[in-house]
Amino acid sequence: MNQPEPPGKNPWYTAEDVRRLFGGISDRTLARWVQEGRLPPPAKIGAKWKRWPREVIDRMVRDLGGNPD
């Protein structure tokens, strides 16, 4: 069951956040994983900003045995 996000917790992760959560992967690895379908494509906010939904990434990290918090 999905838990509501605590107040003030950003519902989006940046590319830096996602790379850190997956063990410090590089920008190239992150891009390749998106291209290969290992990660969902990011939401694009404006021309430069890319964000991943926190709920989706947290679930993936937990499924791999990690702790997103």
C-alpha cells in the first residue's frame, strides 16, 4: 500500500538523486538505463530540467534490496 509523502518532501528526484540512489552511477549509465528501459524516462520540466517520480524510484530501489531513505 502506498504511504502518503510527509509534508515538505519533494515528490520528484533529480538526476543527481537517482544516480546516488543507484550507487553513484555516472550520467552516461543513467542515460543508457533510460534508453534500455531499465529506468522510466524522466518528466521534462522546461527545456533543461529532468525529474523522476520519487514513488517510482523508491519502489525500484526497495525492489533491489536498498533503502531510499
